[in-house]
Amino acid sequence: MTRLPEYLKRPIIDTEKTKTVRHILKNKCLNTVCENARCPNKSECYQRNTATFLIMGNVCTRNCRYCNISAARPLPLDKQEPVHVAEAVRDLGLKWAVITSVTRDDLPDGGAGHFAQCVCEIRKLTPDTKIELLTPDFKGDKGALDKIINSKPNVFNHNIETVRNVFKTARPQGDYDLSLEVLKYVKDNSDIKTKSGLMVGLGEKSDDIKSTFDDLLNAGCDILTVGQYIQPSKQHLEVSKYYSPEEFEELKQIARNAGFRNFQIGPLVRSSYKAAETAENNDGIQV
């Protein structure tokens, strides 16, 4: 594996606050994408008393070649999980909660109803908390997407992940155009803010990135995130390029020129990192 540039390295932070976050998550038997996807921002987010909840288990029915989450036969849904998520949101004092999931192609609705139940339970306990859902594509099923829409999250996020020319290599069980259709369906049928993100460093060219930005805007995407792909292990796709901080500044300008006003672009940006600030500030935020 290629050695990481220094600007992509983050220190391990272990304080009473990070221990408290881990204790609450463990006590509620909850998974986080922070742990399962080996997010480089985990310690910082725990220090800020926040985490991104990973619902419906910690194994996936798809095998994306960039992702650290394992592909395997998943367990049945934990019917108490939505309540436990809501209790963790309350105990952490979250004003902005982000919930994502593994892909559950084994479920009739892909788990959309489980997402909706999490929103419902959070609203019961902490009605002022804003909620962002980061979902799989649900195979484009409109009934499943309607369940998400009817739950009324503040932000609907579905990541495109990479450009069209790289998509099938990175996401062999996904579909680039279907992901765009998912974003467009939510935008056309609700007033929910929509969000998507992609990684760079998988072999894309500058024109590919510009085309993806345009495709997302045409699908009605309001919020954009872009970060550097970091190879989780030797079994995953190799990094084709580490973008420099200066090149990320150039990507910010490309996003502005394309028409995005809410975006977060930087080496260590991940889709749920500083989610509230990204959604509520125009012309990007400093990271």
C-alpha cells in the first residue's frame, strides 16, 4: 500500500469525551460508519460529541471495491435499533443526527422502513434534532423512496461515490444513472435538501469530475462533498493519485463554477463530516 502523505494523517485522540461517546454507542449496541469504514475523522468527531450511526448491521449485501465494510449474509433487523438510535441521539445531545446503513438488498424495501422508523423515534425523543439520512439506492424502488420522503428528513444523501468512467470498477453492483435518478426522484417529489458525494483518486480525469458535478446538479443535488480515496487494505482498489491541498482548492472553484453553493471539498472530507455546517453554509466551509 502506498504511504500516506502527511496531510492525510490524523492523530488518535483519546479523551474523556471520546470515551463517553464510545460508551454510549456500546451501551446501545450501535454500529457507526466511523468504526466500520475506518473513517480518518473518527477521533475528531467523537471529540465533538458526534458520530454517524450505521444501521441494519455491519455487513453488506454488496461488495464495493473501495469500502472497508465486509460483504456477507446479514442478520435479521434489530427491531429495537430505531429506539436505541434515538436514545443515543438524546444522550449525546445531538442537534444534527446523521444515519446511514449497509446495503440490504435482501429486504423487500431495502430497509427504507427501518430508516423511517429511526426518524420517527428520534422525533419522539428530541423533536428539535435535524436529521440527515445517507441511504443506499434501494434499487431505485419508488415505494422505498416514498417511505424516506414521508419520514421528512432535513437532508437526503445518496453518494454517487465516483465518476461514470470508474463507476463499474468501483461499484460493480451499482448503477451511475440509477443513483442520479434516486436523487432526482427525491428532489422532484419533496422539498428535502439533497446531497451527494464522491471520492477522487480512483483513476478519474478532470473532465470526468466536471461532468459528474454537472450530472449531480441536473439531478437537483443541493449539497456536494468531495474527498480523497484512501485504500483500506491491499484487497481494495489501489489509489491512482493523491490530490494535493492545492488541487482540492481547484476542485472547490470547479464546484463554484458549476453552480454549487453548499459544498465541502478537501483531502479528508467524508460525506457526513461537519454535516450541519455544510448544509447550512453557502459557498463551502473551511476544513
